[in-house]
Amino acid sequence: MKFSFQGDLAPLQTGLSYLAPTLDVQPDSAGTPVRVRQGGNGLSIAAADGGYTITYAAASDFFRALALLCGMLREGKTVTTLSEERKFDSCGVMIDCSRNAVLRVETAKDLLRKMACMGLNTAMLYTEDTYEIDGYPYFGYLRGAYTKEELRELDGYALALGIELIPCIQTLGHLKMALKWHSTMAEVRDTDKTLLADEEKTYQFIEAMFRSLRECFSTKKIHIGMDEAPDIGTGEHLRRFGYQDQYAILTRHLERVVSLASSYGFEPMMWSDLFFRLGSKTHDYYDMEANIPADLSQKIPPNLSMVYWDYYHKDAAMYRAMIREHQKLGRNVIFAGGIWKWNGMGVRYDKTFNTTHPALQVCHEMGIRDVVATMWGDDGAEVDIYTTLLGFQLYAEYNYHSNVSMEHLKEYFRLCLGLDMDAFLALQLDDFPPEFLPDKNVEDVLSVVSKPALYQDPLCGLFDKDLQHLHLKEFYRNKLDTLSAIEAPEQFADLFAYQRQLLRVLLLKCDIGTKIRSAYQAKDMPQLQQCCAELDTLVQAVTELEERFTAVWERSNKIFGLDRVQLRFGGLIMRLQAAKRRLQLLISGKTDSLEELETQLLSYANGGVIGEQLYDNIASASSIGV
């Protein structure tokens, strides 16, 4: 599309040059006139005098308006007027670059372009130990840590697209990967994952973090973490200083950290959960009975924002209650929801939708001005970041609309990015409908079936007792048929090919353990021989699965961390081959029993929810520790 842009394009020119190939826009003095002016609180598009007028408040609004205009013209729609008012001051995403998958710079740029087309204006890089700190060479060693040059490049790129790139780090807990280097980090370690508060060398280390990041980011904002550290003061701190109230340790530490951040021109925010967990008898963030000190708000630095994270609740009442509790602390409240990609082998849009709709509607209702969508990569980051794009769009639509229907989401996903919502919904793996549940009244019982089904041992069958009554074969066959019928977006052909292969593997493997055990108990040697053939087929299928997974990973992420998942696939192949050898011993008469198959299976969930998502607990019941 050829456009003749008119107006003050200077603040938009660089970002426009980045987006032009994506939107198929060619600036041309002979093209359709597009008059650009700044004003209002959001965006508007109006047809007039043989062209269009785009009015925008911020650069992110302009780029969304341009993407919508291009999308409508691409579809042959008549464009008359369109107007949207922004509901949040900041709305964007936080990308986990700490669970082995560190985005390639070009991948991050591509995502920033897509975010600009949606009108998102905030991006956070969650980096526990994956950024460079002068004087600490083991910090991020062999983990794909971003260099200062890479971060500066991304910061400038985001800024040109109207997106504020915000560092998101950890200054207390979640530092296991950094603290594991005993020779260099022992003096700042309280426990295996938590920094030693009240130790001067800890604050020298934290100051080095801020000093390094200040050289890379133009924003004043910084996320200092501070979440999920209920072990504060329980390790070296306890041995050195004796027992102390955890709230007292936390607030002292927080004061030092915020002071250091401020000295480098940063305005910090932090996860709020420790304030609630430490007052809960069960360390539950969402415990409405938590005993929070009455004077706590007086001890929290005044220039600190509270980030309330919640990816779980489906009822608006819970979000209202938690936001009220946060507001009692008297600090700016930021909401962080989740685009679920971290507890199985596929994205979870059912959980994302069920939690995001009420959460963001309540944020509108209660005046929350800043929201962010998290996409964690727990336990290896096996789900590619691009599978979550529809979730990006959901947040973008709540940035401009009070309510977002599925029809609206589908239309705007297509207009902004040229992508089909149904194709991305087909990437789900664990969205089990009621007919596949053993008890239709048990909600979310199958939250992580794909991961146990893939990685559990074929003979030991750690999860078979729980899975054998489910209709997994039918479920995965239906999933594969649906995905195979979809025309994959050209950019993501490799991702969809991987997902189809994953479904083929799950279809083959989901009942192999049950079939083997049944044939063994019946002493059905022909059936066991057939199982051996199926194990051969599985080995070939998993080999191809690893190849396709690797192609997707290498396209999206730096190479570091891929080895962890390849070891899993390699271990699975080895165990499939070992299972065949064991069965052949039986078939050949060299043994008359197999210990694994003589063991009576127990329910892993013991009548509860199948909630296991960690590979180490799925692959074997045996310990990998000392």
C-alpha cells in the first residue's frame, strides 16, 4: 500500500521504517494521503478528501491505528471512522528470559514490531541472571546473558516503536542460577536461591546490577523482583545474626535496594507477594486471613510500586478483594496477569481467557492504570513464545475496550497481525472438554497431562493409573485432525509442524504403557511383540520431534538452554529403546518376569488433581540428587 504521509512524522519516522515491511506500506508522495496529527487519548481514523486522517495520543496509538487501517484495506473494507480511547497508561508484556530460553535479538525485535501493531506500549525482559554485570563474569555464564550492546540495541528499537523497555530483575530471591557458583557468590548467599540481606557485599552486588542496567535502558522504571522468597533470613542470615522477624529483614533490605535504585535514577516496582505470604500461616499469597503488620505501609519506601500478580482466579470478587488489600499499602498498584505457557507442552488459552477477562475488567473498574501479561517458561521453556501472540492481542484489546468478545478478538487479531485466531487456539494441548474428564465436576483436573504423557517412562508408568481412564487417544487424534486441517501462517510453518509432530508422538505414546502392562498380565506375547514395533515407531517419531523442536528453538532463542530439552528427548528415546529390550527378554524366554510390570500401580495424584509439571518428577520416581 502506497501512502503519502502528511504532518509531523519526525517522532514516528524511525518506527515507521521498522514497521513498513511488516505492514506492506510504501511511503510515496503519489500514494493515498494519510494526514497525521497528535491529540486526544487514544486513536482515531477518519476518511476524508480521498485519504485518511489518523489522530493519536502516543506513538503506540499511531502504530496501532496504522496497522488497523492497513488491515481493513487489505481485507477490502470501506474505512469511514474508527475511534478508540486508551484505558491504561501502560499495557504490555513481560517475557521470561530466565528459564533457559533467552530471546534472540531479532526475535525480540519481531515481537516488538507485532506489539506496536497491537498498540501495546510496555515490554519487560525478565532476566534473573541473563544480563551482563561488570565484575561478575559468572553471572549469566553459559546462559545466553544479554550483553550491554544487545540491551541498548533493543532499548532504542523499542523506543522508536513507542514501547518502553523495562528491565525486570531479582534483588532477593529467584537467584539460584547465579548463586550456584559457590566460589564467587558464597559471601552474598543466604540460601541456595536467596541473597543474604544485611551483608554489605550483597549491596555492592546489587549496586553493580543497577550500574550496568543504567547504561543500557532509557526508562526510569525498573522491576526489582523480591517475590517468592519465604526463606529470607533462614540460612546464613540465621546462622550469622540469629533469628529475626522476617518482615523486619525484608523491609530493611528493601530500603537499601530502593535507595540504590533511586541513586541510579530508577523508579522501582516489586512483586508484592512476600508482604502477604509472610503474614499467612500457609505462606499463601491469596490468604485473606493473612496477618499483615498494621504499620507495614509506613515501612515501605514511598516511591515503590506494588505489582500484584494473579494468573489463577476466575471470579471478579477475588481480584477486587486483592486490589483493595494492595491499595491499603498506599502505593501505586500494577496488575500482572498471565498468558499460560508454563505448565505443559502447549499454550493454555482456556486458562488465559478464564482469568484475564475478569481480571482486566476489574482493573478498569478499580482504576488500575498499569497492566502487564507474564509468560513464564518454568522447567525448561518448552513452549515457544510465538504461541502466545493471541494473548498479546487480548491484553491490547482491553487496553482500548471495556469488554472483549471472542468475535472482537478474532477480528482484531486478523486486522493487526493478519493472523487467524482459530489457528492459534489449535495450538492448545491441555484444554480438555468435559467429555474427556472422568469426573465432570472436577475442574482443571487435567492441567498438565501433555507433559506426563510425553515424558513418563513407558514401563514404570508413573502416571498411568491416573491417565488410563481418560480418552487421551481420541483427544489427541481430534487435536491432530484439527491442526492438520489448518493452513499454518507462513512465518510459523516450523512451529505448526513441530506441534503436529508433538501430537503424533502423544497419540502414539499416551497409552503405550497401559497396552504393555495389559499384554504382560495376559502373557500375550504377540501383543507384546506388537508393542515392540510401536516402540520402534515411537523412537523414530521422537527423533523427528527433537529435530523440529530444535528448529523452532534456534529460530526464537539463543542456543543456550536447548541442551536441557534435548537431553529430555534423548533420555526418552533411550528409555523407549530400553523398554523394547526388556520386552524382548520376556518374549525370548530369557526371563519370565519384569520387575517394573510386577509393581502394582498407584495413583500419582492419590485421588486429587494431576498437577505435576516438573520434568525431574515426571521422568522417574528415582532421585537425581545426592
